[in-house]
Amino acid sequence: MFVTMNDRGLRLSPIDLLKGQILSRIVNDTETADCHEKWTNIFSRLKEYDPEEDSLFVRTLFRSKWASTTRGKSRGSEPGDFDIIGDAYHRWFDDNLKDLGLEVADDFADFVRVDIHNFAKVYMFIKDAEENLTPGFESVYFNAIRRFGPQSMIFLSAIDKNDSTKVWKNKIYILSKLLDLILTSRVIEGKRNTYDNIKELAFSITKDVRNMNEGQLREYAAREWKIYYPTIDKLPDLEYSYSDRSDLLFVLARIACFLEEGYNQDGKSDFNAYWARDKGVKTYDIEHILPKPFGASPAHSTNPFNDEVEYGLLRNKIGALVLLPRSRNRSLQDKPYGEKLGAYRTENILTQSLTANFYENNPRIRVLMTDFDEIKLSAYEEFGKVELSERGDLYTNIARRVWAAPETVASK
């Protein structure tokens, strides 16, 4: 009872219990006071992100560095480290002191001053990068908006408490890019990236990369890239009907942003402009290039679909999709392709690139296609099966660039 209650008789939280377990084992009063001050400072900063962020950090740290087991799939299976840490990390800590290398008073003092301090600094960097697009760490943000919560656990697993800032940032960069590719490859394969579907894979990666040095991590990432990167070639088969619409919007937004960056377009939209869902009529929707009614487009006469079933299937492929502001998308409704071109001419690069005006007296587009010779942009007066296939190939070639391995990994 005295362990779990404070001097006012109020039940202590798990984070308070953990603090008590650590500080009570530091016998020197001066060191105890110093560690208490450092602890309070660190965890106060964490709570500025969220009232529960202090506990989230501890769970993430313990899982990343020391958890080795999870609950089995059989009914009634015993919980593993991963599960116990989630339910009662303070009890798990007390039961696993030896595995954490904590035996004498100095070990506990160093745990606060070095382990907690250094990993919390990294964790807060990750939190900032998850909330705001940070140059060089865009993939951390991209993974976060896809609700991939385990990425902090994976990053911390690979980082050593004594890593320099340059080293731990390089590790985050490599892993965030790899995770971005893995999540995208799963989308293309029709797999969902919900927590339950991705938990085992995330924990497996966590154990794979645990305590790797930078060279080992680059070699690991190079091997994994060879596994997941070929899936990009299947992008033309990604469909509006069977994919999560937010996943499809994400892929199209990344492709559009790559084109705009390469083209250096005036007034270009950043990723959040495409992705944000709270901008009312300015929110972007996925636009079908082909109208819904079979036979409504003049393209059918010269580039015919076999039948209504084939038409319905192909119009949902990613090659027949672009992005438009919600108001514009709904105003076009099911107009034939030829009647949409006037509206497409004034919108983003995905739609503009379908129109002839985009290529007139436009040296920048020639520069873009010279720099990236596999990216073949074309205007289309009509849009049928051939054009749809060409757009699917275009998107695939861009995706190969977007999710390509960093040079330092690809060279391994």
C-alpha cells in the first residue's frame, strides 16, 4: 500500500511508480535530487505533447530496447513482454532489472541521466517530425499521417544511447524511408495498414534492427528494399474500388508533389494541400477521368473497351485517376472526357499534363523530362484503354523515383 500511495493517500500513476522504483535505488541524496530534477524536466516536456505522452514514451522505449516476446495467437496464450509493458510497464521494469543492466545505485542514476535523457531527446525529435514536415525527414511525417504508430519503437530500437546526433538522425532517415516503402507496397498489394494488421511486422522489424550500428542498418535496409521495391511495378493494378480511399489519395498526392517539385511549378500545392480533409470545398478528391456511364466518352469510338464490365473495371485503375478540388470534381460530375479538358487546364499538374496547353511554349516541362527520361508526359485529346495504360506506366515510373532507396542504401 505504501508503495502505491502518495503521502496524501492518492493512488500513484504507473509513471510515478516507475520514478519511485528508480530513485529509491539511488542511495546518495545529492544524486537522488539531481536525478529527480532531470526526470521532472524530461517528463514535463513530454507531457507538453500530450497528457499521456510520458507513459507512451516509456512503453515505446521498453518495447523498443528490451521486449522480446508477444502474446501467442492461441486462445489463452500467456502475454509476452510487449503486452505486459503495454498494461503495466512499471511492474515489467521491476521484474526485469537484470536484463536492463540495472544492479547497483550508479546504474539507476545513469539510467535517468543517460538512457532516459538521450532517448527522450530522440523521441521528441520524432514527435516533432511526425507533426510537421521536416526537410530530410519527410517520411517520418508521411508514416505518421498514415497512422503508423510503431515507427517510434522501430527508430529507438536501432539507436544506441551513446549515438551522436548525426548518427541517430541518419538511422531515423534510413528507417523512415524504408517504412514508407513497406507501407506503400502493402497498399499496392491490397493489404491494410491498421494497427492489428501491422503489429507483428512492426515488432519483427524492431527486433531485427535492435542496436544495429549505422553500417549494419544500411545493409539491412538494402536487403529489405530488394524485397519490397519490386511491388511498385504492380502500381497500375491499384484500384479505386478495393483500396482504402485515403491510401489511394496518399499515393496520388505523393506522385503529384514529385512532379511539381521536378517541374518547379509556380503556385504549386504542397502535400498537405492535397491531403488535408478539413478545407471544405478546397479539399481534394479523387477524380475519375472516365465518366461513369459506359459509352459516354467519344474515346470509345476510336479506342474501344470490350464491354461495360471491362470499362467499369479499368476506369477505377489508378491510371484513370487524378486529383481535383472537391468543388471542381463535383461540378464536372459525369461529363465526357473532352468536356473536362477546359477545367483540367487550370488545375494541378496531374490534370494539366493531360491538356495540350500545358506543353505549349513550356521549356520547364522539357527540362523535367530530360532530367527524368523515364517520365513521359503526354497530352490526350481522347482517353481510352491505351491512354489509361500509358498513364498507369507514368505513375509507376514516378513512384519508382518517389520510393527509391537512398544512395547510401542503394549502393550496398
